[in-house]
Amino acid sequence: MTRISMETNKLIAFAGEDKYISCESVNAVTHKDTEYQVYDLAEKVASSSNAEAMQILKEMMEKTQDKQRVFTIIYYHFRRR
């Protein structure tokens, strides 16, 4: 719950006087966990959006030092299905 509160406060500060938060604002300001990005990656793979899937995978690999963890999360995501 703390994480949600922090991300919400960032969005409110980013919106400022406008009091309007767009999808672009959310994408620009908030942090996506690796676990969340796996869902995005799976969606892109399922819809044959290969270039977008590769971009997500590249971002995931750049964000972490633990490359094995990324592949473990992907493996367990597809294993559950």
C-alpha cells in the first residue's frame, strides 16, 4: 500500500495546477516493477507485437543486475498458464 501511495503522490505533484493525469503522465512518472512488465511482455508476445516485446525485454534487462531473475519471472509467468 505504501508503494501505491508514493506513486499517487508523484502523479499529483506532476499534475500540479492542471489536476489532470493522463496515461502519458502515468507512464512518464511511475515506475513499473519487473513483475508488472512480465504481463506487458506476455501480452505483446501473444499479440505478435515482436518489436514491442523486445523493447520491454530490453528495458527489463537494463534495469536489473540480476538477469537470471528476469528469466525466472518470465518462466513462472508462462508456466502458470
